[in-house]
Amino acid sequence: MAKKTVTVFRGDGIGPEITDAVIRILNAAGADLDYEIYNVGEAEYEAHGALIPEEAFASMERNHVLLKSPITTPVGRGFRSLNVFLRKKYDLYANIRPAKSNHAVKTPFQGVDIVIFRENTEDLYVGVEEQIDQDTIHATKIITRGASRRICRDAFEYARAHGRKKVTCVHKANILKMSDGLFRDVFYEISAGYPDIEADDKIVDNVSMQMVMNPWQFDVMVMPNLYGDMLSDLASGLIGGLGLLPSSNLGENYAMFEAVHGSAPDIAGKGIANPTAFLWSACMMLEYLGQMECAARIRRSVDRVLEEGAFNTPDIGGTATTEEYVNEIIRLL
Ligand code: NAI
């Protein structure tokens, strides 16, 4: 079989460091991949006048699979989020974020195993804001039946395929009766096709408390875009932080794999970023491409290094650099 070519965006902040680390590991593990690697983001804009070069889009459209490292989005000024843009452009509607405890990473919450399905194309992220007068801004929240249906369906399909017991819908339909009300109604319509899987719903503020008090009650969770954004960071806190939470963004024709965390400007260039979330995202990509054995080999090696503890990065309590951590993963492959 021909090697699969994937497109890679190196991003900015810690993006380039963790991209180079992950490509080294993929190569060492014998991933059957070729890479088309592009610099994207603010530095690329300053150097060549485009946040994402045309060739990078063309590559994505040729290969249909993108491994994307984080990109900085300035707050309250400048360009809109490239992440939101990419998810919309390629209709990557299902953002899947598995938050699973690793017994080697010490947190007060062992045994957490939650998979968040975040709707990725609408809600407040349509980015429609309007100045009504000098002191008033309106932001538009969009929820459609079609988008709600496909993300809820995917959550139930995933639950069934992975032997999961329950899907929880998260919403704020007590206040947003029409928009979140629609999401919740669609969730229960879809759930009727999956009598083997328990379906329940909870209000987002209550869920925020329950995830901290008793995260073990949650299994698969499905929600509109904004709640998914927030609760997945919360979920990362349960399992040891953002350095450990991977994701896939799937649509009908394209797939993008990225860490949940951002470009971490506070540690960029220091050589201490934890590449695990991005590496596990790459493992999700390998599994998506059917390269199960290679993904499993990498996962086993990471587990052993985390277990050893001597090569952990500072965000999870260690003192190692990214390079030392990566060298040890490669040594144990
Ligand atoms: P962030 O996720 O970049 O960082 C939050 C905190 O977690 C920081 O203290 C950071 O040092 C730490 N952290 C994150 N990833 C880490 C890693 N791999 N290893 C060790 N520590 C890590 O969130 P922040 O600071 O709010 O956002 C920075 C920029 O990233 C913003 O411009 C934001 O818009 C962008 N962003 C991009 C995303 C993407 O490209 N998918 C996702 C989230 C944010």
C-alpha cells in the first residue's frame, strides 16, 4: 500500500517545538506516513503576508488529513481565529476530546474516562458580533437542527462502537429555551435510535460542579460549541492538565488532529512544552488511518515513560525538557 501523505501545520508559540518532537517520534515508530509541513500563523503572516499560505490549503485539500499544532489568536483585535476558520472551511463538525486518567500522572482524580463531543461549526463561534450603539454589542448564537443532529448522532455511534454506556447532553435550555432547547430536543430524538445506550441531560453550570465533585459519573458527553470549549479544558484539569488532552476534528471529507491546548506563549521557546497531547492527537490520526499497531506502540512507550516519571515535563511535576522526554519515548519504542 502507498504511504499516506498528511499535511502538517507547525503553528506558533510552542507549536513548532511540539511539531518537530512529534514528527521525530512518528518517524522513529515507523509510521507509514509522508509529511507536507507548513509554517502558519502570525510569524508566517509577517514573513509572507498570509496566515496560511495557499500551498498549505492546497495540500490539505489533496491529502484530506491535517495534523495541526496550536496557533495564536490575539484577544479582542486582529484576525479571527484560524482554528475556527479551519473548522468551518472544512466542515469539521465533530470535535472529539477523550479525557482519560493515566495512573502514572498523579492527580486527585484517578479513573476518569470521559469523551467530549463538541459541536464545532456554530453556536457563538459563528463570530457574528454587531455594534448596536456605543455601549451595546450583540453576539449571535446559532443552533441548527442539522448540526445538532449530526453531532448527537456521532456521539451515540461512538458510544455504541466503543462499548460506552451513557451519553449526557449538556446545555443551558432553562435560559436559552429556543436555541439550547432545540439542541436538547434533537438529542432525545436521536437517542431513541439507541435504546441500548442510556441518555440523560444536564445544565452546563451544574455539570461544571459535578465534573469536579464526581467526574466518574460521566461517560460520553455531547454539547454545543462554547460549553465544549470550556468543559474540555476543565476535563483536562482532571487528568493532569492541557499537556495531556488530544482531539480529533472530523467532517464528511476532512479530518484534523490537534491538541486541545493553545500556543502557550508563556513557555514558548523554553524547551519545556509537553508534547503528549499533540502526540496522542497524532496517535488518533494513525488510528483514523488504520495504522493501529504503530499508534499502540507509541502509546505503550509514552505510558512507560510517564510511569518511570524521571523524564516528565514540568507541567506534570517533572523537571525534564521536551527533548529529554522525547528521547526517552524513542528509546523505549
Ligand atoms: P494555552 O492552552 O496556550 O495555555 C494555557 C496554560 O496551559 C498555560 O499556562 C500554558 O503554559 C499551559 N500549557 C498549554 N499547553 C501546554 C503544553 N503542551 N505543555 C505545558 N504546558 C502547557 O491557552 P492560552 O494561554 O489561553 O492561549 C494561548 C493562545 O493559544 C491564544 O492565542 C489562544 O487563542 C490560542 N489557542 C489556540 C488553540 C488552537 O490552536 N487549537 C486552542 C486554544 C487556544
